[in-house]
Amino acid sequence: MNAPVNHLILLIVAAAGMLAYDWRKLRGARTIIAYLTLYISGFTIAFLLVINPNLPGPTQVLRPLFLPLAKLLLKH
């Protein structure tokens, strides 16, 4: 097997285990929605980084968005 395929299988197994463990403890629709939103976004980022490790990280993506705001706020 190819190394990324092994990593993807491990990622899917770990994610399924985490979801199965935490699912029983979740109460309320809003909590479940918040958990699934963070869970799916984290899994998607991890999946994409396994496939293409050269992708920029979240801070590199958000930096150009917040740089003008930081300059505006830090301006005296």
C-alpha cells in the first residue's frame, strides 16, 4: 500500500473512534451541531493535508484577511 493511503486509513479509523466515543456524551441539538461543525472541519483539513502536505495551514490562509485589520487597529 501507498504511504498516504495508510495514513488516510489510520485517520479515518481514529476519527470514527473519536466520534463513537464522544457521541454518547453529547446532549442537545446545539451542542451536536457545534461538535459536528468543528469535527467535520478538522477532519477535512487533516484529510487534505495528508493528500497534499504542501497546502498552507489555517494561519497562513487567514493572515492576508486579518493583516489590513491589524494595521488599522495598531495604527496610532
